Amino acid sequence: MTTQLTRIAEKAKADRKLRFTSLAHLLTPHFLAETWQMVNKKGAPGVDGETVEQYESQLEKRIQDLYTRVRGKRYQAPPVRRVQIPKGDGTGRVRGLGIPTIEDRLLQAAVARILNAVYEPLFLDCSYSYRPKRSAHDAVRQVRQHLVVHNVMQIYEADIRSYFDRVNHQRKRRPVASCLGDSPRSDWQVRDVSRRRLSSWASVTSVGRIAKGTSPSFGCRARRAVVVSSITSKGGSKNIVI
């Protein structure tokens, strides 16, 4: 994490009600280039058919052009390509995935880095789902430790089918808006890209296939939660949410 993102994370942790009104200045050519090194290079092409190799061949020029359009509020996100892949559970069912273009993927990843700095300090330590440097293996390890050490009362598991198709998108956006300021001049880019990232599966084109050796970069998955509830030594309760 860069020094600027570290400072943002420290401020967010120190004041949970703080609203950030100046984050868009972080979207510099240097920040975008740094983010490019973190982007999944095996991602499948979007609606324009452009590959990672093609984009990377003119990386400096493309990043500068992207930066200019974003700062000038002239960036128009292209549609997200819709593909379907087998769920692999033996049922023959498929999972819908939305694949953005390489350029849009880069911008989304850059904004995600900023948003992670803002929101990551606010998550409870018992939460593991889709968090940086945390995996399903970490969650299982913690559950096992919890079962061995504590007096477990119940274990709940819930699986919401077609989660991103059924979830209330307005309610998902509220936590994002709660920490970002309302100034249209300050963080228009950050708010707009974060809004599209949460709803990108809704803007899709015809069904396609993912090329062999590549992988989708953004998916619509079912949301599964496991809650382990136990009694603490002081008579209270403790939960782990996965």
C-alpha cells in the first residue's frame, strides 16, 4: 500500500464517521501504472476484443489517455460482456459473468485500491469474504480453532442463489456513499466508477465464451455465509462470519 493510501486507512480507522471529499487526486498516471502491475493479466477480453498484450504494448500512452479522460469527466465506460460458465457442481447449471474491457478493468482496479483503503479498516476482524490478504483457507482455519477452543452453540450456513441478481443494489451502494463526500468536483470519478463496479453485471451484451487459458475478472456469484456462534468465558456470545 502506498503512503497516501496508508494515511487514508489510518484516518478511516481513527474516525469511522469521517467522510472523504478528496480522493480523485490519487488517480494519477503513476497510480494507474502501479495498479496495472496488480491487474490479472490472464483476464479475458471485453466487448472490444482487446487483449492484455495489445493494451500493454502501448501502456504509457493508453494510461495517459485514460487519465486525461477521467480527469476531464469524459470517460465513458463501455458495456460489460456477458458470458456463462458451468458451475461445476454436476447439475449442468451455468453462472453468468460480466467481463469489462481491459481499460475499464484497470480503472476499476485503481478505484478499488482507494476504496479498500477507506473501508477495509471498518470491517470486523471476524469477516473474511472477499477481503485483501484473506482467503477461504484462513476462514476454515479460524473456524476450526474456534470449534476447538470455545463452547460452540450453533453453526449456521446460508447460501443465497443468484445473489447479485436478487440483492437490493441501492442498499449495497449506501455504505459506499456513507464515507464519500458529496462534492461533485472532488470525487466524481471515484463515486461513478464504484457505482458501476457494483452494478456492472446489469450492463451486458450477448452471451459469449471465455477463451481457453483466460479467466473472467468480475463475476456474479452466489453469496454464502457461515456463522459460528459460541459462548465466551464471560457468558457472552462470539460470532465468526465467513
